[in-house]
Amino acid sequence: MVVDLGYGDAGKGTVVDWLCASRPVHTVVRFNGGAQAAHNVVLRDGRHHTFAQFGAGTFRPGVRTHLSRHVVVDPLALAAEADHLTAVGVPDALDRLTVDGEALLATPYHRAANRAREIARGADRHGSCGLGVGEAVAYGLAHPDEAPRVADCRRPAELRRRLATLRDRLTAELGPLDAPPVEDCLPAYTGFAARVAIVDRSHLARVLRAGTCVFEGAQGVLLDEWHGFHPYTTWSTTTFANAEALLAEVGLAGTAQRLGVLRVTTTRHGPGPLVTEDSTLPYTDPRNPTNPWQGRFRFGHFDAVAHRYALDVVGGVDGLALTHLDLAGPELRICRRYDILDRLVPGPAGDLDRQAALTARLLRARPVYDDPPADWPTTVARELGVPVVLTSHGPTAADKVSADRRTAVPA
């Protein structure tokens, strides 16, 4: 199980690709998030794809993807992603995909509502990706029996009714939406149902019996809907909880190895606390450009305080993957404490007032820095109390080194 212990963008995709390249993997299981994920994988021959809904092992022949019911599925974005995979030499991605019929659908109406709300916040934007994933989750919570779901794509009349109800409710609340008529959307959804294998929740048990699986998380623990720094969070459980629940349902609770991914630089895309942010750091990330919804990509020194908090939130990990070590120059320092506190303590899930108060404290906090470590993996392992089992010095699987240095990785 692969989870980001920061604010996202730590390199989950390239780690999942390495796992699928270095051992036989049957299926990558996505267990949270949706089309807003951006997991970049680069092959040795230069081919690149930003994985959003397909598992980041899809470049590897035969590796399948399963979108569990905890994923918010956007068939329109999925089709565009499949087209790009075809263009970079993977024409069978849709053939290797299964989707749980209980998963929520993200629609053009969710996307339009998401963007309207974010624009209305003005200078107080939350940093949404603008793709409607959170809006779909919110609607599903408010109207669980009427929210459009993947299985509805097999029932055009029912899907038409649900989409029209969704459109009318959001229009009544927000005004006219920048989205197409329902009749224009239906062919895409029925085409999706005809092309993709839609399954029930019993399918995952068969997948897990068929071979090794990698559970690929999206976003980061510090953005978690319950434990992140509210309101700069996602409508998604970014911890191991969904993956553990899926395993428990088939009698495999506690059997998976937990891998936490961290950048050697602590980063954040969009607004919200980033205590160690330093605009003088000489870094850029061409895969994460400034955009109208999230804003700019921000860099900070390694924040051991925030990452210890993430580890406490998830209940620990078995090992760490430390990425972007090629950026670890003499200007990069480590923060072991803040001026106003030494440790962040998780609270009960769902106490958003507590999380908002914590956010306010973090926005006032100032980092206390120590000198740059001579050996980053050893220092991070010591500070966080977890072994670093994988290091990454570049974007490809060949740039990864496992702790035992015995794992051979093909191109």
C-alpha cells in the first residue's frame, strides 16, 4: 500500500511504477481520489504519462487497474487519458481496467459547480483542482440514493433522471452552470459502460487471490479530509483506511506492507500551511506548473514535524520511499521543530473545528532549522523512526535503489 506522507506530489506514481517493474504485479488498486490525481511516470526511453485514474503500473505489460468504490470516476477524463496512453505506446489500458459499479461518477455538473464555488471564494480559495471530485463526494453524502454511480451507465433512463436531478439541484443553488445538456452527456456514459468492465465488490477478492497487488493512494495525508489542515483539504480519505477496509472485507486485514512516500523537499501545490516554505530555494517542477485552480507549486525545506504528524495519523508505516534526492543540495535544510511547538498531535476524525484551529497555529508557526544532513536517507530514517527502504534520484524506475540493492529493474 503506497501513501504520500506530505501534501501530495511526492512521487507515488514513480514508486508504484518501480514496484510493478521490479516484481510480478497482477493489479494496481486505486482506493481514493479521482481524476485530480497526477502521478507522473517516465520511462527510460523518455515516454511520459501523468496517471490520473489508471494505475501508475500501466506502462508495465499485463499489469491491470482496478478502480474501487472509493474512487470518484470521471469517464470523460478516463477516455482522454486512455487516448494519451495509446499515443505513448499503451493501446490496451482500457482492456486491463475494471471499475466497481458502486463508485461515484464525477460529471460536468460537478465540475462546473466546483469551479463556481472556488471562484466565489475570491482570495480565500481552498486550492481545489477544479475537476469536481469533492463536489461529487459532497453530493453523494447529501443524496446517497440519487447520486450518479458507475453502474448507472448501464441504465440510460435512470442515469438521465439522476443527471437531470443533479443539474437542477446545483443550478437552483448556484445559478446557471457552464455544462452541456444531459442528452449530450449520455452517449459518453453509455459508451463507457460498453467499453469498460464494470464489476461488483466481490471482484476484488478474486483479484487479490490472483497475484500480488499494489494499492495506490492519491494526494497526501496532510490533505486528508479529516486530519488535514482544514479548510485546505480534500474530500477524500488519503490515509491507508480505505485500502485496509477493502482488505478486511476479504479477510486480509493487516496483511499488506505499508509504504510511505516523501520528497526530500516538502512541497505543496496551492494555498494552505507550508511552514518551511522558502521562495529562495532554487527548485522548479515542470510537472506541476502554476494553474488557475491550485495556483503555484511551493517548495520548502524538509519538515520533519509535519511528516511525523502524518505518520501518527496513519498509524505508522513499514518503510519509507525518499524521492527527489537529486535535489538535495547544500541549500536544503531540515526542520525538526517550530518556534511555537515541537509536535503536532492528531485529534479525533471529523473534528474540523479542531483542525481549523491547528491550521491557524501553523500559519503563525516559524520553522527552526538545523544544518543540512550529510546523509539524507539515514537522517530521515532516524528523525521519523522508520527505515528508508527505497531512494530515488530521478524520474525513472532505473533511478530507484532499494535498501538491499538487490532489486533489478528493467527499462
